[in-house]
Amino acid sequence: MVPIPSLLSIDQVMSRAVRAGLKLSVAAILAAWVVIWILKPTKLWKKSWHVAEDWAESTGVLRESGLNVIVFCFPILAVAVLLYILAYLRPREGRIRQSTSLIARFSDPIIINSPIGTLSSCELLAAALFIVFLAWTYYSNLASDLKRTTPSKILKLNRRQLKVMAAGVRFGSLSEACLALLLLPVLRGMSLFKYMFGVQFEASVRYHVWIGNGIMLFTLLHSATIMSVWGEKNSLWVEITRWQSTGRVYLAGAIALLTLCVIWLSSLPPVRRTKFHLFYLTHHLYIVFLFFFLMHAGTGHFYLVFAGVLLFALDKILRIVQSSRSTSVLSARVLACKAIELTLPKHPSMQYAPTSTIFVKIPSISRLQWHPFSITSSSNMDDDRLSVMIKCQGPWTSSLYEKIQSMSIQVPGSESTKSLLAAMEGPYGPATFDYQRYGSLLLVAGGSGITPFLSILQDVASRNRDTNTCPTRIQLVYAVKKSVDLSMLTPISSLLLDWPPGLGHLKLRVFVTQEKDRSGNSVSEILHEMSQVKAVILDRHSSGEHVPKPQGLLLKAAVAGLASVAFLVSLVCLTHFFVHKEKRSSPNKTPSWISDTLVLCSFVIATSCAATMAVALSMGRKDVHVPAVPRNKSKSAETCSENVQNVWGEDEINFGKRPNLVDIVSELQNEQGRSEVGVFVCGPDSLQRSVASVCRATCSQKYGRKNKLLLRFHSVNFSL
């Protein structure tokens, strides 16, 4: 008799089939969208597109605007919806399947010391393909323009001036291509890079920086080339101040250029690092830039970049809905290294991956400033609370440090209450747990870069000896300037000192670079001394709630789908009411400002529908009140007892020197032989480059060696 498969097996088969179908759909839609962009500059596409536009106008249903939305906007919006559904259906338990050797090799660092940071083979290949695409677009468009260049009586330009003008105009098309991708890497809750490529928000920010620099370059070339022709005609001021009723609006283009220059200058590293608040505020001028880009280029070109604009707006709306409520901080601890650990109540069903980050706003310090911090706790260990570590390094963090300090020394019986309200946004983390792919881990941290690894170690400890989902060997290399900085390990000090043998092998190596040996104290003794920190228990504010959960994946899919349909329907309806049908060669064309206004109105309608849905569903959630229990009742122990013993006994502390990564890797080679080790690094750029160099050197050895150690590099840095 043929055995009947169980119901669970059938469900698994159906789930895999659905996921496979969704993946194929995403791949097909993305491929079609890429092909459209590749064919767009060709003569074949232009002829076919004119025929399609005439057909759309003759049908009277979609019209030209609706066709543009479906062809250029809907592919990315459809991919977003499918990716959110696919992420929702992804299995969440069990060890992640190890990547194949080919994919792993493409993720290894290949370029270390470059102005744009460490690059992997995959990133280098993607950048090269994008540059080839830009070159193809420019060449194809310009070659087509030059073939039909004849002296213009209307513009009063000779053949040479027309060629220069055509070259400048086509630089603008390259800015357009970059602008279509600019906002996609900085999506947070609705990130496409996270669900498509497994790239976290903090890692994809640099792609936004690269693309932004490209836009600045091509926009300057576009503007300078065209203005040089006007200057040659002695009509620069006349042309640049014109606001045409149809076609390109040059004054709007000039305003967009000035706005872009302000944004770009404020984002340069010297300004961004010293005056982050200025950088943050000026970046909101993107609204002004996009508005005048629409006025300058027209709706036909704005549709090319609209998908990213709409997704960014929806992401912003969902973030505002989540962060609109404040929560009371449960407790705070001031560490010896001038760092603060804040503990906040969270919804028990809120789950987040290790190395996740959360954005924090303290209204009593600033109502505008949001700052990202790594979550140091594990949602598998603490059901009803999460913790973040904040190092005192700037004006905002200094104000918070002083506020907590004043609360800790408050006189008993004082009328002022010890309460602190905070608004939260996030958490944002990887879609999958990268560290679970490996049987062995090498964690390398410098200074405050230890914070993401605190969550990894707590997550490993929460697995309760389940070696199928955890690494069996972990080595933590931690470099600090002063021994007092070791207090950053306080949240997991009891875990480090009493690591359960059933969880595998843990080795801690500490390097204090700017101090000499302090009377032979071991890591255990220093950790025990540093961990004796008293928590400041804060009062729960009457309006304080738990940290609100971010919107679910299905809600994100529904919001994106609703906004897309609402935009298309409203645009088509408004176009029918306010824009009359006209032939392409008609001299009486509809003024550009009418079409631009209809796009803006449709955008407002679409985002309003999405915001209404998000607010309604958010209000419908049942809140769970988290009791203000003492910290020591949490699953993660906060202090270590007097009789704690170091059961693993391999702690190592080195004073006055930096970690020698080559020696550490050699020891791993001798201990483990041929194996794949996940190398995670978080710290200064110099540390990142050093670790990446060692990983590249190890992986570049001959693959025929029997005892080859494969190091897989992962950077966990967060930088804006």
C-alpha cells in the first residue's frame, strides 16, 4: 500500500510551491523592468512606445498617463508587494541552509582600501553592470540625437551648439536613471534590499550615497553643458528665468539644482560627522527637489522615478504611525565608560533578529532628533522588554547621560518623579539570521562596536542547547582603549562568566590598547567588578505604553497594493476630467502645470488612503500592558553573584597591544582544520579593513588544500 502523506507534509509542499511561484514572479517582473530600461533608448522602443501611447489615447480608458504608470511604476510596486508576501511565508525556524561555495565567494571582500570602503565581488559586479548600463543609455540616446541634428530656427542654434545641447540633455537622462534607484536603499520597514538580497538598512545606506554622488555628477554636467550654450548666445539669464507653459521649465530646473547642491554639500563627511543635525534637516529638502524636478522634467520623466518616491512615502507614513506613541523607559544603568543601558517595555509578540537596530527619540531632549542604536537584548530571552546601549559621544547623548545621572542621585522624597518618555521606531534587522549558517563564529569588535554582538550571544544562549540552530564554537575578540570600556560587556557579564557547557565552546579575548597590565587581574575579575552597577528604576508614566510593534508584512503588502491602485485610478479619473484628448502634433497643448498638478493630487490621494488604512489597523490592535517588574525578574540576569565561576576558563586579556588577526586565524586553522567560519566585525574603519584583508588573504589560498579554513566576512557597521 502506498503511504498517504501527512497533512503537514502536504502543507509544506504547498507552501514551497507558493514560495517558488512568488520567486519566479518576482524574477520575471524584475527582468521585464530591466529589459524596458535597456531598450528604452533604442529606436525600436521609441517607435513602439509612440504606437502604444496612441493606442492608449484612442481607447479613452488608460490614456497616456495610465500607460506610463503601468509600464514604469507598477513593476517595482508589484515586486514590493510580492516580496512582503514571500517574506511572510518564509519559514522562521531551523538553521539557515549554508550558501553554496559560488555565492559565498561572491560575497567575500575583494577590494579593501578604496575611497568607498570594502567591496565584495557581488557589489563590484553590480556596480560595473550599472556603469555599463549608464554608458549604453548615454551612447544610444546621443547617437540617435546626433543623426537628426539640423540647425534650429526656433532655438537659434547652429549645428555645433545643438550637438553640445544634446550631449547635455542626455546627461540628464543618466540622472533620471540614478534617481529611479536613489530612494530604494534607504527604505527601512519596507526595505526591498532586505527581502530581496538580505542586505540590512545600515549596509544599504552606502548604496544610496553612491547613487546620490552619481546624481550630483550627472546633474552638474547636464546643467553646465546646457548653460554653456546659453552663455555663448549671451542669453543665460533670460533662459534660466523662463517658466514655459509647456515642455521643460528651466527655472524649476535651476531651483532643483540649487536644492540638490545644498543637500549634497551638507552630506559630505566633514559636515555630516560634526553637524549631524544640519545634515538631517537639510536632507528633508528632498521634497523641494522632487517637486521642482517634476516641474522641470514633466510627468513623462517623473513616472520613471515615481515607484521609489511612492514606496519611500509609504515607508515614512508607516514609521510615523508606529512612532506616534511614546513609551516609558523601565530602567536605566549608567556604566563606568559613560555609556547608558536603557530598558524599555515591548509587546510580547514583537520578535527581532540579532544585530537589529532601533531609532530612539527622547522628547524631553529634542522633539526632532532620532538616533539609531543597536539592540543588545534578545527577543528569545526577554519576552516583554528590550535594551539598547548608548555611548556618550555627542550633544544629544551627553544630555541623556546627564539626565539619567541626575535621576540616579535624586533625593528620596523629592516631588519630581523619575520618569522618562521615549518614542521608538523599528526594530530594523536582517530578514534571516546570518550567524546561524555557520558552525563556528569569530566576532571581532572595537569599542562600542560590541553592542550588536551582545544580542548574538544572548540569542545563542536562548537556544537551550539546540546545536542544530546554533554555532558550536564562538570566539569573541574585543579591543578597547581603556579597561573601563570593558563595562560595555555588563549586560552579558553573568552569561560570559557562567557560559553553559551545553551551548558549545566560547572563548573571550580582550585587548586593552592604551593601558599597561593592571596587577594581573583576569577578565573574570574585571567583568565581575564592572558589573556591580545599580539600575535606576524609573516610574511608569500614565501615558506610557509598550514599544509599539512595527507593521506586519501582510499590512505592508496591502498598503503598497492599495496605494498603487489608488494612484492609478485617481490619475486616470482626474486626467479624464481635466485634460482633453489632443493629437501629438497639436499646437494647442495642455499646459504642463495641469498635468503636474494632477500627479501631485493623485499622489496625495494614494498616500491618504494608505495612511487611513495604517492608522485604522494600528488603532485596532489590542495593547498589552507590561508590568513594571524589577529587572532581576527578567530571564536575562543583570548582575553576577559572588560565587559565579568561569566554567569555560579560556578568557584572555592583553594590555598595550592590538589583536593580531593573522595569529588568531592561524590558531583557528590548527584547532578546526577545514571548516567554514562566519567572521562578523563591528568597529572603526581601520578594524574593518584589517579583518577584511585577513579574510581575503585566507580565501585566496589554493582551494586544493585539505585543511583550508574558509572565512566568510560580514560587516555589521551602522553609519549615516
